[in-house]
Amino acid sequence: MTMEFVSGVNLEQFLERHAELKRPLPVDLAAFIVSRVCRGLAYAHTKRDTEGRLLGIVHRDVNPKNVMIAHEGDVKLTDFGIAKALDLMYNEEGKVIPGKDEYLSPEGASYAVTDARSDLFSLGVLLSELLLGKNIFRAPNRLDSRRNILSMPVPQFSSLRPDIDTGLEKIVQRALQRDRALRYQSAAEMMTDLELYLYSDRYGPTNEKLGVYLRELYSPTATNRAPELSHPPLPPSLERLR
């Protein structure tokens, strides 16, 4: 087996650097990073075999260590080591807990069989952590983390960070629905909502913008204040569509 080499940092290191600088991650970059992870999950979840059968791939371990940001700004979802796929990989759902406790879906935390929507709850946890700088479900021990996943009231995130607007609040809250029938039903659906939030009325973040931000973040002169990364003006053809 060969794996792609990614020159960059994982999201755990990325979050630690923000904590070190006492700097919040800009809201639009948090949403952008998660939208790119959605793209990777959408590809995996809809993968079919040579006969056209849906493989039923579920990552089961979406957490900051398994998301990489390359120095150029590309976002990569890594480590499908405990992923399951129909008829291809043995798994013991119902007997073992898959993934990190504080990033589990409610069905994962309760030993139930998971599907693609489980990854989307984990991604909601990841998005909330990027926005707040902490995992809201993490507890001193694994059992309490799982209990929090199952029953802790989900906060109103805009009350914890005022620049989280209504649009993004709705996205996070839907991703964190414990009833998977009320959650996003596909990664593509969640990605669409994130991209509409980011790009519907202005230019939004790009890989290049994220790369510039990452390099500045790790520069010796980085401070607790994020740099202003301006957007180019809309061209006249697009301006008329606003």
C-alpha cells in the first residue's frame, strides 16, 4: 500500500497553534476547511465497485488528527484505517467503539450500526471545535465523553462566539442532530449548505487563501491577531447577479 505524502499540518496541530497564539480561527476558514472534508467524504460515501454496487464506506474516525492542511492550502481527509465497507472489510460494530470517543456519533457511542450519516455528526463536532477552539463533548474520561455525546445539551454556538451568524448556526446544529433522520443525509448536502453560506453573496475562501493563512500562522512574526486576507472585487458579470 502507498500513501500520499502531505507536506503540512494536521488539524490538531493547527488548533494547538491557535491556542498558543490565543487567536480564534476565522469563521469563514473554519467553514471552508469542513466543506473540503465534506467533499472527501462525499467521494468515499458514494464510491461503487466495478459492478456498480455502492460500497457503503464509512470512515468512522473523523477527527482533527485525520485531517491535513497542506502548505499550499489543500485539505485532505486521511486514515481510513478503521473504515468499514460492505463485504470488503471486517468490522465488529455492536462489540467495539469505532473512533475517538469525543468525536463519535450517538450511534457510534451506543454500539449501534453506523452509516454515512455517522461521519457527518463527527464532522459537526469538528466544525464546532474549529469555531470554538475546544471540543464541547470532551470530558476527563472516555465514558463521560460518550455520555456527553449521547445526552449533553448542544449549545447555541452564536452565544459562545458572536460572529457565528444564523446561517452557520443552522448548519452546525443540523450536523449535530442526535436523530440521524434529522441530520444531514449526505456529505454532498452538507457541503452544498456550507458553500452557499460561504459564496452566495461574495467571494469566499480558497485553497490559496488558506495556504497564505497557514504560512502566516507558523511564521516567527505571527501574533494573536489574524491577518486581513482581502477578497478581490466581483467582476461586473457577477456583480449584476447579486
